Amino acid sequence: MQSNNKKIKFFEAINFALHAAMIRDKKMICYGLGINDPKNIFGTTKNLKNKFGKSRVFDVPTSENALTGISIGASINGIRSVVTHQRLDFFLLAMDQLVNSAAKWHYMFGSKMNVPITIRLIIGRGWGQGPTHSQSLHSWFSHIPGLKVVVPSNSYDAAGLLYASIFDPNPVIFLEHRWLHNIDGLKNKLTKIEKLGKSKIVKKGKDITIVSISYLTIEALEAAKFLEKHGISCEVIDLISIRPIDWKTIYRSIEKTGHVLVLDMGTKTGSVASEIIANISINIFSKLKSSPTIIAMPDVPVPTSFGLTKNFYPSTDTIITKIFSIFGKKVKYNKDLFKHSPHDIPNKFFKGPF
């Protein structure tokens, strides 16, 4: 898998990986609601139908449970598939197919049968989508044995990880935060196939470990840059995989820094962040210099109102304030520097589709 050495955006990386995978596997199919609509699911499926034909790339009726069942049947008959849902919320109708069929098949048949499915789910905030259209339920999937769950935060990882997910022999949930699709890309040759189940240290530091998921890695890096100017060196770990979790990378970092803050875009109770804090406390408690801390969403449904969402989501400012408090520092700064304007869209270039 190789591309030109140029900057690409997150959605272009997804598109690139899908093209590369379909060239490699001539039987692979790619389908979902909106695959061939004018926006091509944030641009991620652009030109797939033109290149590979309508028998391999196709739109489907609004029937999430059925189309997931189709992918399971196809996979156990040797046809690899990528199934895309424009919202994670819609996929809830197919949880039975995922949990009781796809995730269990390999185990129940004594490792002699595989289910090579990749399910792309769009998650995250914005545009007043409210309580039923902007949920981040990634922790649900991380609870299920038999699944791998991948949550990339940048274009370079997105390409390599999606390609690896597609050619994994069993089901992978590939979660894309909608605020990432149009962020500035990275200038890299997309030649590396990422290994599933690994995290990355995206910024080295010595004073505190920040473990972040998906879009919050962007906020964490911005916070770390600011905190560096105030004498606090942050090591930022992009979790990337939430099943399995790369405990070795997390533990090694905390053994160096002695402090840890875990960021989660889901609600706090039963979260991936809570699982990380529990494991840290059980296994390396003696290495901690302060209580491990979480920043996550409040345990209430997401509001629809523009006014109510203004201070609802964790942000760069939230991270900075929390880390200053961990080190007992009181620093006055212009918090507006880190505000989105308006607060419910990622940047002025972002257009949707919705």
C-alpha cells in the first residue's frame, strides 16, 4: 500500500485504504447507507463505485440489522466486507448481529471459521444533533470478547489501521470521529500497515501522562503545547486501540511521569477511561505520585440546544485547567484562545454533510 508523498486529509486516507484493499482482494465488497450519495460519507467512499462497479460498491436500504447479517453470511463464505454506518446511533439496531453472531463465530466453531468484517461507524459531536444522533458509545464495543475496536486520530494512522482492519481475519469496529474527516492531513508516504492493538506516544514528556482517544488527542496536543510554556511537560499517548488496550505503553509512561490524566469522549460511568484508571490503580499504584484523573462527558444525554452545548464538551481549556490543579498551579490565561467558534463545529472549512 503506497501513496504519493503529499499531505492528505483524514477522509482521503480512509478513501485511499479502501481503494488499496479492494485492489488487493478482488472479491471484497463495500456497502452502507449513503455510500454513493453526492457527499460519499464525508468523501471517504468517493470514486469507489466508478472504479470497482455496482456489484462490489453499493448503497442499501435503511435496514441496519439486515445489512449486518448479510455481511456475516458473506464473510463466512469467504467474502470480505466493509460495512459503513453514517452514525453509530443507527448501528444500535444491529447489536444483536454483532454481539451474538459476528463476535462469537470464531470462538464457537473452535477457531476453524472466521468473520472478516470491518464495520465503520461515525461518532461524535456537533451541529445540535442532540441525544440520539451524537453519541460516543465506543466503550460498549470494547466490552465484547471477539471484537477488535480501533479509534484513530489522524490521517496517517487511519489509512494503515483501516487497511489492517480489513485484512484482519475477524470483526473489527473502526470508529471515526466526524470532526476528524476534514482536519489537515499529514505529509507521509502511506506505506506502513499499522499493527492493531498498539498505542502511540505522539508527544514525549516527563511530568504527566495524558492518555487520549480519537479527536481528544487533537485537544490534548494543543493543551500540552501550552502547558510546556508554563513548565509542565506532558507525554501524550494516543490510545488508538480500545480493544485490546496497549497496557505496556501506558504503564511505561506512568512509571516515568508518576501522574496520569485519561481523556474520554464518552460518558464517565463505565467508560474506557474508567477501565484504564482501574487497571493503573490495581497494577502500578505504587508508581503514582497523585491520584489518577479522568476528563469525560457528564452522565447526562447530549443537549440539542446551541446554548446548552456551549460548555458541555471537554476541551483544551478543560485539560489545561485540570493539569494545573494536579500540580497545584494557579495560572491566569486567556481561555478564549482555545474556544471553537462557533463551539459546535470543528473549523471554518468543515461543511458536513450533516
